[in-house]
Amino acid sequence: MSALTELRAGTTTAPAGTVLRGVLHEQRRTVVLWALALCGVGSMYTAFYPSVGGAKMDVMLEAMPPELITAMGFEAIATAGGYVQSTVYQLLGAILVLVCAIGLGGRLVAGAEEDGVLELEIAAPVSRTTVYLERLAALWLVALVLVAALTAALTALTSVMGMDVAITGLLAGSLGLWLFGGALGTLAFALGAATGRRGYAVGTAAAVATLSYVLAYLGPLVEGAAWMEQLSPYHWYVGGDPLTDGVAWGGYGLLLALAVVAAVAGGLAFRRRDIMV
Amino acid sequence: MTPAIRTSGLVKDYGRVRALHGLDLEVSTGEVFGFLGPNGAGKSTTIRLLLDLLRPTAGTVEVLGEAPAVGGPALRARLGYLPGELALPPRTTAGEYLRHLAALRGGRGTARIGELAERFALDLSRDLRALSKGNKQKVGLVQAFMHAPELLVLDEPTSGLDPLLQHEFRRLAQEAAADGATIFLSSHVLQEVEQVAGRVAIIRAGVVVDVDDVATLRRRAGQRVLLQLDAAVDATALHRMAGVTDVVVDGTTVTCLLHGEPTELLRWAAPHRVVRWQAEDRELEDLFMDFYRTVPADGAAGPADAPTAATAGHGAAKGGVR
């Protein structure tokens, strides 16, 4: 009796970081696999550079129609930095980070709620705001781990291969990739937290990502449609050629703004709504 | 004294569907209170309103004197909750998950995980995904009880547990109650709550239709009695007998509903030769039928008897388990 009474004395709520630690523990294997996949694909493309890059690339580009070069974002592909940006940062790296971030964003609240596993956490002595913010932090941390692993792999590989890619360029591209993946992942996360519907959240965020890619490539091709790329988060990310020209603060700022707006709106809705209906 | 739970005119809508139609409920501190109703009556909705998972459409809820949305984490620190449909995350062992849930309570309850797991014979090193329904329910019970909360809200606590573990659950609940905890437990089976609960509320279609202590409820539920005699009899005396209703004579077989003591009925039967005697506790469903039967005379041999065959068989099976 006395032991229980003692146990009951004082109220104890969740210390900061408990939700975050739980999510990271739960996602640890997924994160490692995604990081390996991303490093593998990034390294593979970069390793092809000596056999396709430089002068050989110039010959190939001459044979391609200029519209296709624009559409594929190959304008700067002949330089080492341009090559890594076009193949890794603009294409497969971006796709992998996006798929991971949007999928995870949809799972972290809406998916957990649909599976029923969120119920005990919401019923625990932790506020909804804390649950929301720490789960969102987990998303950004996972994206950071992926991008950091990719950056490390590319830095090592380009220096071993003697490719002329500045480390600052890689860092600028990686910061953009983190913000791009984080922003669209946050969109999925926020939509999921606001509605509790994972399919809707992932579908909408994926549609926004696809549309943003289309807008970024149609913009320069269609006359008088430069506004298109201005609306595209993808253009905000790669429009400034970060690997060659460094950080494009305007575009990166817009990515961050998108994330903040989505996060705030989603958080407000999540605090207010019914869970598990 | 502040009641542990008080709801007044509680209404909850899911879109256009109204799940609760003005629910009034009061549970005193230290009480073991049963919350009975068929599936879909609004039990889980009520419980989720207590935990602030849902927000009321109208009316008020108070848990330990505070509205759940106002009390927030500090209020929930004083509660233990077992969901009706417990879902556990994959890729984690039972022990890891329970320690995480204790960490969400600032570490409170960690010390009791081992002891409670032992009582329920729960293997803490097992992966949650590999657990059977009964073992998952054990994880749910351990996390609800481990921090010795002031108020336990248990949604169908014994579902999936075998009789031995149901017994262990009842002991645990009684210990918690003896220690001053209030226990609010829901069920759709009267037997599940009658051994632990003092009072019971019956909810039907989103309203509380009755609140009573268990003994009264049991008396009201009554028993279905079947008497098979060796020759046809005159059963007119039964129609006037106190506590006996719904008398049906079919050749040599007499069936009736008995509320209260069986003495009079036994006296009536004694002069005859009784070939077979059967008395079964009625199911909660039958009790609900009673609440709907406004004019008792009409029901005597009417459609109210239709579900008897099915429930009698069901009741017999239940009786064997007890």
C-alpha cells in the first residue's frame, strides 16, 4: 500500500524527447536501409562520370535536341559538379529522398493513427502539441540522416576519383535536398495530422511533388510561362544550380516557408480534432 | 467529494451520425463501476471522450473534477487506460514497449513491469508482432495498471483472456480498488463485470438506460426456467405467481422467467414428477429486450420469445466456462 501511495504521489508527465526517442527507435531499421539505398544509387551514378563525362558528354549533348536538354536539366552536365547535380541531386537522389520523406510523413501521424498505435501515446501524459512536434522532428532528423550519409559518400567518392566538385557545392546541394525532402515530407505529415488519412496525405504530397517537377520543366519551354517555375518547390531547390553556384537563399527560404506554413496549419488542426474515428 | 467521472447531457456526433444522445453518468471515487452495453452502443465513444481522444459535440465531461481537454497531460498522468481494440507497434519487444510507455509517464511504472508481467505470465522479450490476442491484451493490462493510477478506464479488459487470466485480472482490479483506485470498465457481457463491479450502468443506443448495483440487476435479469414433467399439468397457478412471468406451457414442458427467489416455483413443482429441470441466467441482450418491452402482458407469449432458443444455447456455453 505504501509503495503504491508513494508511486502515486505527484503527477509525472512525459519529459521532452520521449516521443521522439520512441519514433526513432521504431524507425531505426527503415532509416538505415534508406540511407544505404541512397548512398548506393548516388555512388553508382557518380562512379559512371569518368566513362560518360567531360568531352564524351559534350558529343552526346550536341546530338540531343535543346528542348530535351532543358527538360532533363542537363545544361550543366558536362562539368563534374553539373553532372552530380543532374544525376544525383536532381533525379534519383531527389526521388529517393522524396519517396522516403513523404511516405514517412504520412506514416508518422496518420499511419500510426490508422494502425491504432497512436492511441496509447495520445492517452499518455503528453500534450498533442508535443506529440506533433516531436514526431515532426523525427521526420526532419531522418531526412537529415539520409542527406548526411549521401553527402559523406559523395564527398569521399569525388575526392577519391579526383573529380572537380567543391565540397561547398555538395553541402549547398545537400542542404537544398534536405529542405526539399523535409518540406514535402512535412506537407504529407501535416495533411495526415489534420485529417488522419494516410492515403490522402501521401497522395496529395506526391501529387504536389509531381506537379512541381512538371512546372519546373515546362516553365522554361513554354513562352511567357516563367511564372510556372516560380511556383515550383522543385525549382526552388535546384533552380539556382546549388552544386555550381552555391546556396540559393531565396529558393531555400521558400522551401522552409512551405514547411513552416504546412506544419503550423497541420498542428492547429491536429490539436482540435478527434483522434481514432 | 468530487466524483471520479461525471458526464452530463453528453452528445457526440460523427459527421451526421449521432453516437451519444445526451449521456448522464456519475462514478464516485473509489468505486468499481461497470459500463455495459451491446457493441455499437457508444461505450468506446464515451471512454474516448474521457481520455480526450474525442471532443464532445455538446454537454460536459469531467474526469477527477476536470474537463479532459483542460486537464491535459497532468490529468492523464493520473489515469490508466486500456483501449478496446489494442494495437501495438511492430518491431519492438513487449518489454521495450512497456518501458517506453512508462517513460512517457516520466518513468513511473517501470518498476512494476516485471512483477505484473510475471503475474500474467507475459514474456517481455517477445516481439509484439508475434504475440497472440491474449498476450497483447496482457501488454495492455500491464501498461494500464503499472503506474498505479487513481482512475483506471478499461475498455473490455478481459476480451481474449482465458478463464485463469480473467481471474488474475479480477484479483488485480480488486487490489487496485482496495488501494483506493476508481475502476471504470466496459463490457458487453454482464458476467464479465458482475464479479468485480459494485454498480453498473447500462447504455443502449447512446443513452444510459439504467444504473443499478449488480445484485439488483441480476435479480431483474432473472433466470429462464424450464420444467419438464411426466404428464400434462394445469399451469394457471403460475400466471399468478409473484416473480414469475412469460409462462409458456407446451404439453408436458413449462418454461417461464423467474425473478428473485425460486421457492414458490419449486413448491408448485414439488407435487409433480419432474423429469428435467433447467435454470439459466439470462444474457444481457435479454435484459435490453426488457427495457424495450413497454407493455409486459403483450410479451408473454409473443415475439419477445423468439430469440430464446439462440440465447439459451449461448447461455449454457457461458455457464460451462464460469
